Amino acid sequence: MVLVIALFAFLGLVLVIMERKVAAFMQIRLGPNRVGPKGMFQTVADTLKLIVKEGFTPNNVDKFLFNLAPFIVMITAMVAMAPLPFANGFQIWDVNIGILFITAITSVSVIGILMAGWSSNNKYSLLGAMRSGAQIVSYELSAGLSILVIVMLSGSLRISDIVAAQADGWWIFKGHIPVLISFVIFIIAATAETNRAPFDMAEAESELTAGFHTEYSGMKFALFFLAEYVNIFIVCAVGATLFLGGWMPLHFGTGTAFNTVMDYIPGIVWFFGKTFLLIFIIMWFRWTFPRLRIDQLLNLEWKYLLPICLVNLLLATIIAIAGWHF
């Protein structure tokens, strides 16, 4: 358990400094450059500041729910990582419904967010929580239907079986057009589910101050902040596993020298390389696209992405039954 918590803390530190460096790169500036070499320890300093900061609790809040909410959000993020295979045989829990488990447990974080908004006794927190709940529940449909395409082609809900089905090629390369469409929609839905820009309406500063964690400070705020980045890692790890082969190396043809060289790279390097590539794409979105209005955000899901997903699922079903995939 201690190792798991340490892993999450390390992931949070890495992803925060990565985001700050990506933001600096996009804006043609240096970014953090004071603490440590190239500012690499700036996040450690910020974490220490949050640890020693007073955890202020407003007077008129529901203290039990107010204190419980950040732990629910954090625990669901921790548990969701259990079925993910980092490499061949390197998996905490190889359950036969792995991808269904991840989809279900990540939805539970909505409860913690709604609890945080309701218990804060603050209109901005409540509005932010309601927006976040509507957004996560809505985009869960598109994400789930995109995942279902891969489940049909792989013939299993077990994540290790889905990775094994890509031994002769990643699904994004051999699954025809439906898999490409599913991949694009999954990335969009994953960005929305993690409340990332341009879908960060739950935390729109000009409207809601800081959204559902307006009243939080100290370590409780840090738990929400850490859970956001852990969730980004999880959705990108799921995307890398389903569409990009997980820990499987990149191969072209059979028996080539290129394939032999790729096989020497450890599976865990492939897994984290693909995951961090998707994380970079999601961070790139934040500094490229303007924030949507809440009505535009929900219209995008219900009027466009969901119908496309349903048609795409039908095409994938035909391809799977006919055996037309490579």
C-alpha cells in the first residue's frame, strides 16, 4: 500500500512539472527554473508548501462530507489503476472484467465531486460540481462505446487478453476505420472526463472561482489536485493499452531487423512511452483550444459524438463478425 501511495505521489510530481514545462514550451518561455536543475524540483517545493499549509474549514459546511469527498476522489483513482498491465506479468490485479472494472470505478469519482460541491455550502462549488457530474456522466457514454469496439475485436474484457490480441499489430493499425474513429473519440471523451481544457467548465475561473474545490485548502486541495493528474494518467494508460498495444513493441512485417531491435526495448518502457505521449496530447489541447461553453460541451456529446459512436459500433460489429480486420 505504501508503494502504491508513493507511486501516485511520484506520478503527480512528474505530471505537474511536465505540464508546466509543456505550457512554457507552448508559450515560448522557460517555465519553472528556480528550484533544482531546470526547475525540476519546483513541484516538490509546492507540495511541501501545501503540506504545511493550514487546512481551513469554513463554518457552515457539512464537515463529514466536506472531509470525506477528497478521499473518495483519490481512492477511486488509486483503485482504478489495479488492472492496468505495465508490462508482461507486471499487473496488480489481472481480473477477467478488467476494462469494465476501470470504467465503473472511475465513474464513482462523480460521487466525491458532488459531495464536495454540496457540502461546501457555496453556490460556486455546487454549480461546479453539478457541471462536472453532468460532464463526466455524459462523456462516459462515448468513452464506453469507444472501448466496446476494442472489446468486440479482442473478444475479451480482460486487459491482458486485449494486449495479447495486439501481438501481431496494434489495433489502431489493424482495426480499420472504426478503431481510428474510436481512438479519436476516446481521446476527446478522456479529456472531458478528467475536466481538462477545453472541457474544464467545472473550474471556469471567470464564472465559478475554482469550481467544486473553491473552499478547499492545504492537503485536501492537494488530494483533488493529485487525483486529477492520476486520472489523466489512468485514461491515457487505458488508451495506450487498448489502441496502441500496451507494453507490446512496434513491429513492421515479420522477421525484420527493425522488429528485432524493438523487441530489446523493455515492455514497461513501451507502456510508459505510449502513455506519456497521450498525456502530452491532452496537455497540448489545454494550450491550443479555447474553453467551450457548458451548452456547447454537452451538445458536442449528445448531438455529435454519441450518434457517431453508435454508427461506428455498428460498423465494428460487422467487421468483427465478418472477420475483415487484419
